[in-house]
Amino acid sequence: MTILLPPMSQKEINRYAIIKRLINREINGTEAANLLKLSIRQTKRLKFKVKKQGPQGLIHGNRGQKSHNQIPLKEQAKITSLLHGRYPDFKPTLASEKLRENHDIDHDPKTIRAIMITQGLWQPKKKKQPEHREWRQRKSFFGEMEQFDGSYEHWLEDRGPYCCLQLAVDDATGKITHGRFDSDEGVFPTFAFWQEYLLKNGKPVSIYLDQFSTYKMTQKVAQENHDTKTQFQRAMTELGIELITAYSPQAKGRVERIFGTLQDRLIKEMRLKNISTITEANLFLQNEFIPWYNQRFAQEARSKANLHQALTKKEEQKLGHIFARQTPRTIQNDFTISYKNQWYQLIKGQPVTVCKQDKVIVEENQTGQIQIKLRGKYLNYQPIPKRPTEKRTIPWVLPATVKQPALQTVKV
């Protein structure tokens, strides 16, 4: 019977040439050991094996043998069936975790990766030529800077609506400090996000975000006039939180990388739990996923201090007004105000003196409630379906500190 011996590697061929010279006494043992980069003792062992077995003496005895810890074929078949049936689009690390958690199959992710490659479920990525980028060191303190962004994705796949995940990530620790699903990244969803954030964590020193229209006005006229702000900029100015603008996705790379992880892991975790609504998704995100993520991936800050500043009682009371859409309007001669194609009539009995052509602020909160503010006071009003055009004589009651005229003729 012919026994097929495994082929020799180039390294073994080179070693054989040196050992052969040693056997033929062309070089001594010390010179051979230096050439082989081995000890003299190991060189003697190789010389003995070559004399006894020939060139094949240099081939390791385990070459071509099955590994002693190879996965049994039956278990391999089970893993392959589960990967195809339940985890076909999972990455190797996540697939290995789910096999361990749900099926009591505990193997290293590299082992699962090898099986997935052979089954065509995973394509190894080719290494790209790295680009030169300037690395920015993390901030030193927790709460010193929050990276904030939103990501539109089919987070609920075909079980629920297409939606946006807004996320705040602490720069010093990589910890997800708050996350929230909503229909979009508009003013009110952003206000709701940060109102929840501040009540839970307090005020961070700064927020690092991109130039999305909700966060910053990019028009030339706005850039030239520093008093022109978005609703979000105005709210953060009132709270004393600094906004820092990033000019590329790479600049806020930590939150961008976390979105990449979440688009893989979070989507699949919600699939396994059959989550199909934004409400369910938010509960799972807050109560289960974020605590798990932070425990596994967050790191310690270089300094122990927490720079989040707790809200004062006054700030807490004003929070609903700060996170409301504030729009300037002018009081008409008939003491009416128009906002979003709806007319509002200011009624008698106001907490502050009201004059024609006064500039007021119309506040619309997140529930759609309207309030009208003048010099820090909220005016009394009633909505009217249509602005009247005829003239009528109506009494106008001013505050008690102001001398009242008997009657005033206004157009209403």
C-alpha cells in the first residue's frame, strides 16, 4: 500500500538544505543553528530525524491529521441548519452569541465565521489601503461633549414603519446616553429627545452635531446674521449648552460607527423579539438594549468627574416652554393674531398691558397647544374660525394699573 506523505513547505525545504550540509560536514553545528535561527539542541534533533527519516523528518507529525478539537459532523450540520434557517444575514460574532444564548452551542466567533464562509453566508472583506486621517483624542470627562445624530433605516424591517433613530453618545466613554425612535428628525422629535435626555442626565457642556437643517441654518443670510437661529439653536442657547458643528460624517465618527453596529445588531434583536411598533421599539431600546450595549462596549473616562449639570427647578418648570416652537407675530389693530392659517382673538383681562402692533411670541408645544407670550407673560385668547371684517365697538379691559378708556373702537 502506498502512503501519501504531505508535501514539504518552502521553509522545510530550506531547512533540509542546511541540515544536509551539516550532515555532510560542510558547516558545523553552531553555524547551522545560526542559519536556522534555532538552538544547537534543536538543530541536533533535526539532524537526527533527517538521518533516520530523510527529508520527511522535517515535516510536523500533525501535518494532514484531523484536529483533536474538530467539531463533530453532526454538530456542524446542526450549526449549518440554524445559520441558514434563523441567522442567514447575521455577522459571525452576533451569530455565535445567538447560538450560545438560544441553542446552547458555544464556539468561538472565528469558528462560526469559518463555517459561514464555507457555507457562503459570509464574505471576508478585503483590506483597503488606509487613508491618512488625523486622530482626535477623546474628551476627558463624562458629559463634556455628546455626539448627536439621527439615522433613517428600516429599523422594524417589514413589520413596522420606516423611522429614524436619534442617538446621543458620550465622547469620553462611548456610552449611549440616550436613544429614541421617531417618525423623523424634525423639530418636535428633536425637542422630545433632548427634553427626555435633560430630565434623565442633566445638561452636557456641549453637543457635537452635523449641519442638518433642524440643527443649523446654512443659508448665507443666516451665517452673516448671528441672531438668526434654528428652533434647536435657540433652545440650546437658552439652556446654556454649546453647539459644535461637524463638517463631515467622519468628524463624529463614534456615533456613526455605533449606528453601523446598531443597524446590524439592533435590527436583528428586534426581529427575534417580533417588535413591530415604535412604542415597543423605544421600550426595548431603553430598558434592554442600551444597558446591555453600555455594559459591553462603554469604557472608563480618563477623569472621573461627571460634567453634566443638574437642571434647576426653574429650568425644569420652563423646559416645556423652551422646547416649544417659538414664532414671532404682530398684534393687529383689532387685537388679533394669525398663526398657521388660524386667527386668535386676545380677550379682556390680560396680565400685562397690550397695545396694537406689539410683538409677541407664539409658542406651539409638542402636543400642539398654543400659548401667546408678551414680555414674559402669557396672554388670554380664544381661537376664532374667521377674522371678521365689519367694525364693532367692544370694551377692552386693561390691567388695573393702567387707566382704562371707556370704549375703544377696533376692527375685529
